[in-house]
Amino acid sequence: MREPSNGEKLLDLFLLRTREPEYAIDQPFYTTGSIVAAALMRIALIAVVTMALKSYVSSSTTWWIAMIGLWGLGVYPAWLQYDKYHERVETITDGTLCGTCRHFNRTNQLCMIMDEHVTSTTPPCEGEGWEPA
Ligand code: SF4
């Protein structure tokens, strides 16, 4: 697995991606926590930019830029990412042994006894810890 570059780390901080990067192998790229945190950071950034713009453009223009920015960069990407997160959880739940196991935590795609993320069809415990849900 290759390490992400500094530019990629910055992209990931604000979660400005609509698909998972190829280096996101060992752990899920989209989690509810990362989606919400990144959306809040983007919204905070939009608020700062909007306040800076206030002295250069009219209030109504600032208002429109803020609203379009909130939707386009704050809420809409988070919604797309949550959709992808949900799809991935469904794929794991429906297509793997872990999905039917009582130790699988859907929220963070984690095996609770192995303390490992389930990212493929091969269970981290190799089936030895499986118990029906
Ligand atoms: S105990 Fe095994 S089968 Fe169950 S969630 Fe963990 S890795 Fe998957």
C-alpha cells in the first residue's frame, strides 16, 4: 500500500472525494464520523470565505454565494459520501461472513473481537470467531 501525498492528505481532511482512493485498503475511507467532521470543516471554511467576501460584494450576493457553497461544498458531497458509505456497509453485510456475525459492528465496519476493520470478503478471524447474530 502506498502512502498518500501531502496534497492527498489535505483532500482527505476535507473529504473532497467522491470515490475512495486506492490506498484506502486497510480501513474504510468513509465512516459516519469522517463524513460529518469533513462536512463541518468545509462549512466552517465556507463561513470564513463568506465573511471575507462581505466587504467586497453586496449582502445579497454574499448570501447567494454562502447558500450555494453550503449546498455544493458542504451538504451535497456529504450526502454522496454517506450514500457510498451505506452501499459499502450493505455490500459487506450481504456478501460476507462478517455481515452475519454478532461481533460485526455496522456503524464503523469493525469486528469487535478482532478490533479490525472488515474491508474484504475474507473475515479477519478466518471464520474462527463467527457467531450468529
Ligand atoms: S468474529 Fe470473525 S466473522 Fe465475526 S465479525 Fe469478527 S472477523 Fe468477522
